[in-house]
Amino acid sequence: MSSGTSTPITVQGSTQAVSNKTQVAAVATVLETKKENAQRSLEAVVREYFSDTPMLAEVARCETRFRHYDRKGEVLRGEIDNNDVGIMQVNERYHLKRAEKHGFDIYSLEGNLAYAKYLYLEEGSDPWASSSRCWGGYRENATKSVAIKSSAFAKISVPLVDQNN
């Protein structure tokens, strides 16, 4: 790239001209940092929400690396089974009707987390057995969490995560 040319790039919806490799690298670093901060923020939300059931936070780490949306901004779907949706990879084939019956929207971050907690309290870790090699060291006895059942599905807020991206 010569010093007299510029490269248009898009940053948060606006196109800007970047005139040299150093500027391009600096912009790329800023964008990567923002992405990493958003990811850490979502991880913090998940770990806080599952503070009473840390195994579920490990499931989110193993299943999706704490991601709820894909690069297109759509709800993340499973690589092996396209019916697995969201940060907790809830399988819509088996759980959609049940989730809806109980008022959970498994396509929203809040609903996906809340339904995963509900499912864990009802069935333990079995729904995520296929990824247990990754989180298996965090197995818990679901019955110890039954006491929190009545307050487990409190509304959560996700202030640091843009739901559209």
C-alpha cells in the first residue's frame, strides 16, 4: 500500500478512510479489543447468573465459548445439531414446546439461561452429557440446588451485551 492511498473500512456502521498499514492495524486492534471485552462481559453475566450452579457456566464455556449470537447476529446454532440453540445449546427439537409452556424464550439470552437452569434443576446435567468431557470436573448434584428453585428464574439483565450483535 503506498502512502498516498487510503483503504475504506467500516467501524460500527460508518465508513472511514485509513491511509496506512499502521492505522489499519490500530483499528483492527481496537475492534478486537471491543469484541474481547464484550465476550468477557457476557462471560461475567453467565458466571454471575449461574453462581449457585457453576457447572452450568462451564457448560456455556464448553458448548459455545460464552457466545449467544453468531457472526451474522443470529442466535447461535449447534455445529453438530442445528437444533441446539443459544449460549446453552438448548435443543429445540426436545425442549421448545416445554420451554414455551413454562414461559421461557430459548432464543433470547435471558430465556436460554433461565431455561437451562430450569432444565438442570429438573434433569441434572444429562441434557449436556455430550460435552461432559469438557466440563465433567464441575459435575454437581442437582438435588442440592432444589432449595433455590423458587428464586432461580429471577429476571436477569444483560446491560453490557448488545442483543442485536
